Amino acid sequence: MKNLKITTLPFPRDSLFGQSESSRVRCGDNFQRLILPALPETIPSFDGEVGRICLAKEMSDKEIVAEVEQLSPFEPQAYVAVIWALAGRHSDDFLLTNSLANVAYVQLDLRILVPHMYKWKYQKSWALYVDEFGKTNWPPGRLVFFQV
């Protein structure tokens, strides 16, 4: 699959996240508790490429990380900057919008967290959740995206 070039300017953290339907991304409790506190009030700019793979079979987090050589976890600020871009203009071309998970890996201190985004057809905003690494086996058809 083709990589996507993403460039963002700094933006206020609160402009992306919220609980209302008008927010670009609605956060689940685990995301609010685990990742939001690690973010500054202003998310710095991001300039890089994001790759993706679509899972052909059910895979665990450990299997995914072992199979995708170029996959390294995002830093929390880089992940949020990418979400800022993907939840807007690029989402229809790059992310799954049929209620299937869009999975990524984020390094937070010594832990790797696994945020996953969903967008249901009847909703205007994305829903964002996070699990601990190794807690989920992802079914075929799920998309994994990563910084190149």
C-alpha cells in the first residue's frame, strides 16, 4: 500500500478531542486516562510519512510488530498530529470508515499502547480507544498504520 505524506502545523490539543458529535475525534476513557495527560496543550508540527498494512489474517500485537519490519511505535505527540490530519481530509482515502479498526502503536514511557480508531457510517466524528499491548487479537481486514 502506498505511504501518505503528512505535514501539520502546531495546533491546540483541545481542538481535536472532545465528547460531542461535532468533535473530530471522541475519546474513550482509556485514551483520556493514558495518552491525553502525556500531551502538551499545543501539539507540535509533524512532517513525515505514514504507511499502512491491511491484515490478511488474525494477528496479535506481537505478531504484527514482528512481521512489519519498518513498524516502530509513534511518540504520543506524533500520533496525535497524524490523527489530526487523518481525521480530516485524508480519512476517506487512507483509513477504514466501515466501523473496522484502524490500529497504531504508541510508545509511552516504557509501555507500548495500542490506540484504535473507528468511524461508523452514521457518525460524523471518529471514536478513539486504547488498549494495552498484547491484549487483543486483530481480525483480518483491520488496518495498521505506522510512521515510516
